[in-house]
Amino acid sequence: MAAIDLARQLKEKFGELLSEPQEFRSEITMRVGDPERIEEVCLFAKQSLGFDYLTDITSIDNYGDDPRFTLVYHLYGYGHLCPLRLKTDVSEAKSELPSVTKVWRTADWHEREIYDMMGIRFAGHGDLRRILMWDGYPYFPLRKEFPLAGRPSDLPEVAFTSAAPMAGGPFVTIAGGKDTISREPRVRIPDADSLGMNARVQRRQDIKQSHGRAHGPGPVEPK
Amino acid sequence: MALDRWSQSNSMAEVREFEFKEPATRLADARRMLEHAPELQPSGAQPDIPADKMVLNMGPSHPATHGVLRIVLELDGEIITKAMPDVGYLHRGDEKIAENMTYTQFIPYTDRLDYLAPLANNVAYVLAVEKLLGIDRQLPPRCQFIRVMCAELARISSHLLGLGSFAMDVGAMTVFLHTFTEREKVYNLCESLTGARFTTSYTRIGGLSRDLPPGWVEQCRKFCDEVMVNIDETETLLSRNRIFVDRTQGVAAISKEDAMDYGLTGPNLRGSGVQHDLRKTHPYLIYDQLDFDVPVGSTGDCYDRYLLRVEEMRQSVRILHQCLDKLPSGPVNVADTKIVLPPKERVLTRMEELIHHFINVTQGINAPPGEVYFAHENPKGELGFYINSKGGGTPYRLKIRSPSFVNLSILPHVLPGHMMSDVVAILGSLDFVMGECDR
């Protein structure tokens, strides 16, 4: 049985809740219209369609769009050897959807990681703590507005409290730009930078003020 | 279907009967065993006085945690009643970093995922990007053969280390030194192939950074012969070693259902009896042209996982031999200079190549919008890259599905009911690496 047949069976069962299966590079993707029903869809996929292995769950931050977050579930069945991708959107205001830990126990750590990195909560998870960052860390680092260089946190002498050794230097690209040109340190104009909160910009100015010069030729001044 | 290629007979055909117990049952059994076995108590000891449970912090810098895993154990005497793994000490934000650089610039970061098998990570990552670009079926044959050899060398190297440190953790120091001697030769091969022993960064999107150096094929053949001897010797040191067998057989048996439910992959999944190997079920590169068997365990205990890794190394050597015999000549890169950097002398003499070089380096390879997930059978399990692209030279989101992270998530289920000293055996048999777990 091919993945597309299984996707059609799923569509038959849930009808309008699911989008038509999309195919890209021979991978099947379906969107679940209502994130509140993701657990129900997953449970059916596991029990009736044989998707007994949850490969991965991940999240995407569509910064600037609404709904802001997209959750991506990768399902796989050892019986039929077919993968299937389910996607569902969650708004920033809600930032919550049901957990699938009761369907597959492997979802536990994946959901904790998503909570840790993007701040999306999973109702019914039971143990939703940070997993990679430490307890009490105040930010969600994989969100798009979080700068690559990090932000100071209230734990002194831990990560993100001092500038990286080459920060502001001529060969260090700048985080967060749209393309490589906007990240290129030698051509960047600070005022035109779309991500004004970029910590490295500030740092570069600090270095300039304290030492009288930044490393390298410095940013091009706006005309 | 590729399934008919599965090995029907393997060296582990002898099936041992085993009862899988839930942690609560295991715990009760362990307590009962201690109560009813006076010979296990020290002679002349007073009967145990019921005491509070002790919380013991194991790691993050404990030699058996192979890096920086921390486990908070709740102990009742010597029996573990609860285990809470704490990961993230090696978190470097690789996924965040990937969003901020071109696809090619991320290749060196993949070396630092599973740093015991960097070549395999390189191969996995570029295959994922190539799938996004739609060129994964157009790779030159020589490139595919070399990549398979890289992946198998990495598997041997990773399993040698895994076995060595596993054996050392349960008391067999010799094995560790023995396998490391052989691992050194893999590093030598890596060095002559890539220029680096550890951080290889060998593959490029659409090809390889360089072709095989002269004499490498002979060197590799010699290594294949030598490592087979070493594997046999290692097995004679362990497989029937009373101490090793006592410490591993029946310890941390993971049932088929649990293994699938917790998403275990690689040797840990196959040790529990699930016949699943991505090289067979979803053959990529030239794995469908190669003849090899996939060993499967029967009880899913530490001993099975050990046996399985030994056999996997033998199969890897078999694959290496076939690749070395069949190795075709020809280019190692795809011809498209919008993907692979054009040759330097043409860059310096021709306009078009100069433009391609410039765009490739400054803006990256122009990938189409879309999303792909590519899974590679890494030594530790299924290493997957999910790439979400909005077009252009950088990924919008890159998720690394690391096998070690998922394999470790079964610890709270497996550890309770075991003795404190079993922890090192269990961790050794799960064979994880924290660089990949924490990313």
C-alpha cells in the first residue's frame, strides 16, 4: 500500500478536517485544519492505519504571519513502510494544542523540546518542562525574533552573557538577515537592518565606543 | 519490495525465551529476590532497616555517561525506583545556527553532531539537501560508492568505540584498548581521504570535496582484512566471557512494542527484534545494489544489542569489500555549476563560471521552496533532517531528528527495577552520543 492510499483513507475518515494530500519529492503532506483534533487524527492513524512509529515532531515559527506556529508530525508504519507528514497551525495567542504522548510515548521528549525551543504548550502532557535549556531560562531561542548571538539572562557567567570572541569582526556574518547580502558585515547598514534588536549590532557599537574602533572597516554609514 | 532481501538465517538464530516486565513488576521482583536470597546479603548482616529513598545524581561528568548526560536516580538501597535523565549540557543551538547560514556552510556543523561518526553525518545532511534540490537520483556513480564507503567506515568506527567503552564500563579494559587500535586505522583512512581525522566535512552538496587519494583503495582493503581479525578477537574476549554475559544478559530487555512506541531506531530497535533498516527498506545511494544482511536480536537485552553491533560491523566490512571491487571511475560531482563550485582554473578565466562561483559562495545554492525529510541509517539509528525552505540559499527551518535523543528518552521506562551498577551496562548498550542528543 502506498502512502497516498493511506492519506486518502485518513481523508475519508475525517473529511473536511484534513486538506487534500500534497506531494513534494514523493513525500505526502496533509494539513489538519483544527489543531485541537490532532490527537484524534493521530490515534486513528496509529490504530487503524498502522502508523505505529512517530518519527519526529517539530515546529516552525512563521514570524509575522498568523497563525504564527506550524507543528509538523512525521508518522511512519513498520507494517506498510510508508511515511506521512501531518501539519497543523497554532496561533500565537493560543500557543497550545493537545499532546500526543498518549498515542506514542516517544512524543514526550519531542514535545518538551518544542516547548523549550518555541514556547508552544501541549495540553495533557503531564511533564512539560524545559529539556535542552535549563529550568527558569526566560526565552524561547528558536523563535525567529530571538537573535543568533543570544541574549543576556539573569544567570551570570552562563551562556549568552558576554560577546563571542570575534563578535563585530569583519568576517562574522550578522544573524537573522533575509539573505547573505544583508548578513554580510561589510555591506550592512545598521539603520536599515530589519532586525533592530540584533545583539551584535549593539555589541559592535559598544566595542567602537570603548576602543575607539571596531574590528575591520566597520559598517557603511547611511547616506 | 526490498523485504525479500532480508537475511533468513543469521548467526543469532537461537531465540532465548524472555519475559518482558513493566518497571513496577520488575521493581517488586527485585525487592522480593533480595528478601528471599540471604546468600546475597553480607554474612552476619543485620536485617535491612527500612530507610528513606536516596536521590543520587549521576553525571554530567561521570565516565559511564559518555559525555555530559546527567541522570537523577532515586534509589531504594541499590535498586533504582525512579530515573530522570537530564540532557542539554551540550546544547549549541545547531538548528538556530542552520537558519542563519547557507546550506554548504552548515556541513562542518554536522561533524559535531555524532562526533564518533562525522562522515556518516556529512553524507546524511547533503543527501537531505540534495533531496530538496531534486538531484539525489542524479549523483555520479563514483560519488555514491564513495559516500557508501564513508558511511560504512563511520559505522565501523562508531561501533568499535561503542563496544570498547561498553566493555570498559562493565570491567573489560582490554577490549577498549583493542578496539581503539583498530579505530586509529579508520582515523588514518579519514585523514588521507579528507585531510582531517576528526572533523571531516568531506561531502559537498552535489558531490564530494575531493576524490579518493592515490593508494586509498589498497589501504582500505588492508584495513578491511585487519578489522575482521580484530572483530573476531573482540568477540572471543566478550561473547562467552562469564562476567560480561552475567552483567548484560537479561538486563534492560526492551520489548518490540516498547521499542517501537518509544521510537528507538538503529541497533537498539533491531536488538528488540524489529526488522527495520533504512538501507533495506528505503534504499538510498547504491544500497539496493549491495548484498548484505541485517542482523536482528531476539530478546532486546544489553547482550543482544552487543551481539548485533558486532555483526553489523562484519556486514559493513562486507559492503566495503563490494564497493572497493565495483568502484567505478568518473566524476564525483554533479555537472551543474549552479550547485557545485566550478573548477578554479575556469573560475579565473571565464565569466560564467566566475558568476556561478560568486553566487554559490555569497548567496548559497538556490533551493526551491518546499519541505523534505530525509532519514539516514546512521550508526546510532535514524538520523533525519527535516528542511523547510522558502527558496533561496538558507533553510527557513532545519530540524535534526537525532537518534541518540530519542533513544535516551526510554531511560525513565527502562532503568527502574535495575541495580545501580546495571546503569553503566544499560547506558553502554544503548550507545548514545551527547553531541547529537543535545545538538
